[in-house]
Amino acid sequence: MNSEKQTIILNHLKENETISTQEAVNLIGYGIYCNRSNYVAKTLSRMVKNGSIARVKPGLFRLPISDDYTDYDLLTELK
């Protein structure tokens, strides 16, 4: 079950290919007065760990690729 803030991130990713940590701070960092970036980064990391999102590179996230693909399949398609 996702929290309200995780749902906001997931909804953003349904409409956009990726989200950066800074974009996530702007979306869900409201109401947090100290260490806003740290709070959001931890939320994003938890979402990566539970499989809700995937890390593209540090500070950039996307929805996970379908289970029908492996990393090898994806790399082969890109060549």
C-alpha cells in the first residue's frame, strides 16, 4: 500500500517518463520544514526497494520496466 506522497510520485510517472529528486521535492516536499531533500530521497529509495519505481541513475527515477523484459533484452533493442 502506497502513502499519499508515494501515490503523487506514481501519478507523476504515469504522465511523465522520469522524475528527478528535485522534481519530487517540489511535488511532495510540502509540510516538511527541515531536510526536505533528505526526506524525499529516502522516500524514493524506499520505493525503489519495494519495486514501485526504478532508479535510472542517481537522482533520476522511472516506473519499472515490465517483467516481460530483462536488462539484456532492453540493451539488445537499443542497439
